[in-house]
Amino acid sequence: MADIVKANPRAVLGLATGSTPLELYGFLADWNGKGEISFAQTTTFNLDEYMGIPVSDRNSYRSFMNENFFRKIDIDISRTHVLNGNAADVEAECAAYEKAIRDAGGIDVQLLGLGADAHIGFNEPGSSFESRTRRKELLAQTINDNARFFGNDKSKVPTSALTMGIASIMDARSIVLLAFGQHKAKAVFDMVKGPVTRDVPASILQRHPNARIYLDEAAASML
Ligand code: GLP
């Protein structure tokens, strides 16, 4: 990702939340601090946002990104885009997001984590490969997995979200997926070795011309 920004300071980055990319954001911020890389002219689009919690909530993905990345780098905050999970008109919000990505020239590199159920963004199993940015209901496993950010209280985890669709993600010119830990091993196996199926949203990446997958040994243990 750093190479892409160095080669093109105006690059458009697709960003992800969750615990997985935190170390990567740390490295990028570090290099930015040392003057090795600048984000001053980059534009970013995040994958997804919860519905029904205020932007100011520390668990909103906007807060997460500000806290863990944007405030640590020289980015122009007006060039950072996160879906508004409280939009009065959800369809208009999602259509405007797709248009903003197109107007920016498309995403040069899309960063992805991997859900334990093989979701990407919040595209849960069953999501259409043709899907665009839209509202999705979260499945029980995702709500359980994300409860750790909400004091382990499942009832506090939002049950729906706005997310870029599978087709929106596949439009990115390159993709970098990270997955770490034993709890991702089955999803990694299904994504890499299984059939391309809606039941395993990340399996569609087998058809992307420029997708790279980075794993630790535990996440790769079933391959
Ligand atoms: C969340 C996010 C995904 C993320 C995934 C994995 O639900 N919507 O974008 O990749 O779950 O999260 P983690 O990296 O914390 O394991």
C-alpha cells in the first residue's frame, strides 16, 4: 500500500476497520511521521459503517478510523469518506457513495479483513456478487465476534450496517486481504480452496485479477 501511495500521491485507498489492519495503519503512520510517505493528496473510502449508533460513539467506524489512522497522518480529513449509518435516506446515501468512488476515479487498492464467516466489508454469506453499496443485516456470528468492542455485550452491537457491495469491492484495481489467527483458518481455507459461492463471500476474490492475501501461520494452518 505504501508503494502505491509513493508511486501515486493522489492514490485512492479503500480502507477497512477491525483489529486486523491496526498494525498496518501503525506502520503507515510511522512512515508518514518519518517523512517517508505522505497522504496529503490521497483520498480514502471505507468499506462499511454501523447503523444506529452516533458518529461520535467510539465504536462507529468513522471514530475508529479517525482515532486509529487519520489523526496520526497528514491526510486532509475532507478527502476521507465513511458511509453515514444515520442517513435519513439510506438509498440516496449508498448511491452517492458509489458515485463519489466513481468520481474519484475508482479505488486503486482496497484493503480487506476477513470475517470468521468469510464476509468482506459487511457482505455476509448469501450476498450477491453483483451487489453494490447497500444496507445489510448482520448475522449472529458477526454480532458475537464484534461484541468484544462493545464490552462483550451482544445487545449493544448494531444489527445492521451500510457496506460497499461485492461488485463495488471487485471494481478496485488491486486488493490486499489480511487474515490473522486460528479463528480465521476455516474462512481462509474456504476462500482460497473452496468453490466460488455466495455462501463464502470472500471466495469471489479468486476471480480478481490482482488480489493478494497475507496470512499468519495460524490463519494459513488449514491450507
Ligand atoms: C468486521 C468488519 C470487517 C472486518 C471483519 C474482521 O465485521 N466489518 O470489515 O474485516 O469484521 O474483523 P477483525 O479484523 O476484528 O477480525
